[in-house]
Amino acid sequence: MTPASAAAPALDVEKVRALYPALSREISGKKLVYLDSACTALKPAAVAARLADFYANWGGCGGKRSTHLLSQQVETWLQASRQAVADFLRADGANEVVFTSGTTEAANIVCHAFPYGDGRRKVVITDLEHNAVALPFIEKARRGEIELAICPTKDGRIDLNVLDSMLDDKTALLAITHASNVMGGVTPAAEAAKLARRKGVKVFVDDAQYLGTHREDVSTLGADFVAFSAHKLGGPFGIGVLWGHETELNRLSTWKLGGGTVKSVAWDLKGPVEPVWLDAPGRFEAGVQNFGGAIGLHEALKVRESLPASGIRAHVGALVRRLAESLSRIPEIRVLGRPEDLEKGSLVTFAAAHPDFAPVDFNLYLNHELRGTFVAIRVGEHCAHLQHRRLGVDATVRASLAAHTTEAEVDLFADAVRSYAQEACHG
Ligand SMILES: Cc1ncc(COP(=O)(O)O)c(C=O)c1O
């Protein structure tokens, strides 16, 4: 049990761990310590079972193409998943939920289908953005289609005064992450959205990292669009969500086109072909959809909803604090971000502070040199090149936590950092 705050219902961590078969098996005779949930969350057995049942026993096409009994069942499950996502985000309705292949596709849809105009062609992003969000806008700017401004951050913090000064009457869109996958903590996305809206700027919020241990409420966030990926919530790969107010989604032009995106196609065999696009979400869901993925996401949300949200936060926040404190006492590394910010998130990242502390080598050490266990973390630039240029380093080491993480696991990791530092830097 976690020493959770009085208000938060305690999380039964052993019960949570039992949901994940990967935590109790061994690979090459070693137990897994999984500190890589920011890359992707472990998958609960219930999600795997749901996918196995779908593919083995159903596997038919939903989407109102075929209408036999098999398809009707799959379509019913697809729409139930859409409604479950809407409920999870506290959205107004299922039509606000577009299924995508992940956060990356959601960001690309908004970047490319946004109706820039009325003298507003500027997009503001922050230097905390993941490449999924940063690169579509960077490339669009390189092609001269928009103007891009990158809001600088310090120690993972966004200065709202600086951001405010960058939002002007030429700005169409603000794209901001709600939790950095490098610097941890959370960002003031709601406050930023308020500033943006005051100036008529639309807001895209990247919730890919945030939803790992937080809940989102789009009815109060103030954003126009929110994106997340199912796999970071214990759902399947290849499925994610673009949420948007219906009016905002329907103001977007088209993106990927194909089956399932049109109301009608008029053609008199001589003149032009005139497609009439469906409203959201159909307009954005071209081709046969990832029905299994959507159904698996629904299952992942059920697992998530069965755990106390504030208990997860209290547990993970306390572990992040413990880990950041331990790591900050190791002189050969430099923990990024400020302790008081880190504990609001779910990860701790550090850079080497000694020339012989080599992140790639340390990763090998975690896999091969510990007795009876191996620790899964991530080293590198974490697809966050802008932030790494800001930090002036090529590689950082990230440990990311989840509801199933224990004190013993974070202590084992901190001990491993200490012993590696000793061996590599002073051995
Ligand atoms: C903050 C953030 N945004 C976006 C993404 C991209 O998510 P996906 O690759 O699932 O589309 C990630 C993935 O690591 C992320 O951490």
C-alpha cells in the first residue's frame, strides 16, 4: 500500500500488479522491473484476452459496410468504445471522438486540416513538444504554409507571460503538451488555453503522457482538440483518439480520404466528381478501421476506471518524489526539472554530469549486470529533439512510473544508478 494522502483512496498496488502478466514472468531467467511506461504502458491480461476473443471469434467488419449480424456486433462494440472514450474525457458526446492510429495521426490531422486563414497563419508550439506534434508543424512551416513560433521553456517550465506575448492576432493555433515526456511534471495547459482563447487562438492539447496517471476533463480544459494514444493507457497499439468540439472538428478540412468518409459522390460521367464529406467523426476515419484496437481500448479504459484516480496520482507522485530525491544525491548525474514539479508527473529524467557516465552503456548494465532482474528504461532523445537541443545534451536517461510501480523497484533503480556510476566513473 502507498502512504497516500488522507484524501486519496489508497491504491492496492499488489492488486494492480496482478493485472499485468508481464510483471510476474521472467525473461532469460530475470524478473522485469518496468520503468518505461512513458514509452508504452504494460498491457493488462484483460486487454489481451479481449483482443484474442475479438480476433478468434469475431473479427468481422464494422463501420456500416456489411450489415450482417457479425458486422452489427462489431459496429455496436466500436460505437460503445467511442462512447466510453467520450465518458472518460467527460466530453459532450461520441461524435466528438475520432479514432486515429495514435497521437501522431491526431496531431497530423489538426496540423494539415486546420482552416488557417483570416490573416491567421501562425502556430505556436513549445519546445517541450514531442516530435509527433512538433514535426508536422515544423515541416509545414518549412514549406512556407504557416509561420511557426516555438515558446522556450526553462527547467521544463512554461512561462505563461512569455507564451502570452507570442500569441497574437496572427496566431491560428497553439499546440501544447499537457505533460512532457522528457521533463516530467505537468504543464499549465488549461491556463495556456485560457490565454489563447482570449485572443481567438484555437488550442490543441497533447495528452499522450498526461493520461498515464492523470484524468482529463475536456469540459473544463478549454482546449478545442485533445489527442492521446491507447497504448500508453494499456490499450492496443495502432489506435488513438482525436477529441474535438463537434463544431471545431467540422471546421477542419479533409485529411486522409477513402471509404467511409463521404455522404455522397455526385458525377454525371462528364463533369467533375463532387464528393460531399461526412461530418466528424466519419470524415476522418478513412478505410476499414482498427475495430480490434477500438474494442481493446474500451477494455483498457474499464481496467483504468476500476482503479481510484486520486489513489494512482498519490502513489505515483510519492514514488517520483522518492526517486528524484535518491537520484539527486548521485553527483555523477543531473536530474532534470525541479523536484516540486516532478512529483506532479510520472517520470524522472537525468543527464550525465560526469564524462564517463554513458547512457547507452548504463542501459546495457541495467539489462545484463543486475542479479535476477533487468530494468526497462529509456535512453536517448525520446523523440523530443527540440527539448534536447534546449538542454544541450544528446541523450538523457528516463525512468517512468505507473500504478504498478513499487518503492522497491524505484529503490532498485536508484541503487543501480549509484553502482554503475561508481564502476564507470571511479572504477
Ligand atoms: C508527449 C507525447 N506526445 C506524443 C507522442 C506520440 O505518441 P504515438 O507515437 O503513440 O502517436 C508521445 C509518445 O511517446 C509522447 O510522449
